[in-house]
Amino acid sequence: MKTLKQTGIALALSLAVLVPAARAQTPAAAPAIDQDAIAALTRMGTYLRSLKAFQIDVAITDEDVLDDGQKIQSETRTSLLARMPNGLRVERSNDRVERLYLWDGKNASLLARRMNYYATVPAPATIEELIAVLDEQYGIDLPLVDLFLWGAPKWTPAQIKGAMVVGPSVVAGTTCDQYAFRQDEVDYQIWIQKGDYPLPRKIVITTKTDEARPQHTAVYTWNLAPSFNDAAFVLDPPTGALRVPLAKITAK
């Protein structure tokens, strides 16, 4: 099984019968980059960096591609609560796993609810460092990490090869502008809320390295005034839960 890792709209009109053979050999023009689309992505990232606390519920649809080319969809529900700069709570649930990720600026904890196992390790003091440590040292891909990387100091649109403004659209009753972007390995569309709160409301990612073009779709519901206390970011292990070490990636 080939699995979608993670980011499309594609409209192709075949005009070969109308184009002389000599013209058919002309290389395709490079995708255009609309600076209005880049500016919208940058504005969204800047706004996300300004939020002091937020909560989002995300409905995610992923496609897996079987060896014979058939696509199988799976659904995941993810809830994220963030307190800047040092609080994070992420709950992820689907047919296969149920995970809780917690970080209070000092420790990071992971609870596998169905197995009733948990682990806690010392963690860095910023979300960007936390994302890097979990990925590089433990092989953990923290859900929804893009929300903390857009507009961050190291973020750059340099990898974007094409960008376009698709136009006005509506996501779950919210008026948005739709944009489409191209990179070497993925195409992605993003719907950004209009007005003073440029929040991402929907993302569709298409993987181009797989000829089956599997997609990842996420629809976001935002709460910019969540209610919580410090305990929301600290693990209180369930009765009978077994603490286990969090294994580090071994160098090859």
C-alpha cells in the first residue's frame, strides 16, 4: 500500500488535434506566480502568529492507494488547543488510533488511549523547537504543525513554483478566497477567510510523486476565545495507565 504523506485543482484541456505538430513540441511555460496569492498566504501566516490562544476542530480525509491503484479513504478528527507561547493540547482520533499530545513548555507527553500507555519527556520552551525535537529525535509528526510554521521566521515561499487566485468561495458558511499553489512534489489549495481574520478554513493537498494523485483534505472550525486552565496542558494519566519510555530514533 502506498500511503499519502501529506497537499489541488487541475483542469486539463487537450487541444492536440487543433495544434500543428511543430507547436506540439514547444515546452510548457513555467507556472505563473501571482503575487496576490503569495501576499494572502503571508498575511494569513502573520495573523496566525499574532494569536495568543485558539482552539480548532479539524475534519480530515486522507486517501491511501492500494497496489492495484484503488483508493481507500479514511477519516480523522483532530482537536487542537494552543496557548502561546508555551501550551499545546492535541487530540487525534480515527478508526485505528486515539492519541493525546500535551506540552506545557517544560514537558511533552503522549497518551495512547486505547492501549492505555503514556510517555513523558523533557521538552524545549518554544513550539517550533518542540516540533523539531519530536520529529528529529522521536519520529513523531505532531498533528497540524503547519499552523505554527506559516509566517514563522524560517518560513519562506521560495519552494512555491506556481500560485494563483482562484476566487471567492464559501466553506461551511464562511466567506473565503480560494488560492492554488504548486511545489515540486505537491499541489495544494487553501481557502482563507475574508476580512480582518484571515484564517485557513480548508486545505486540499495533492501528492504528485504518486501517479494516483492521492489527496489530503482538512476543514477547520475555529474558536479564538477558548476557555481553559493550566491543567489542560498537563497529563493526568488514566487509572491503570502504564508509563513507557519514549524511544529515540537510532542513527543508521
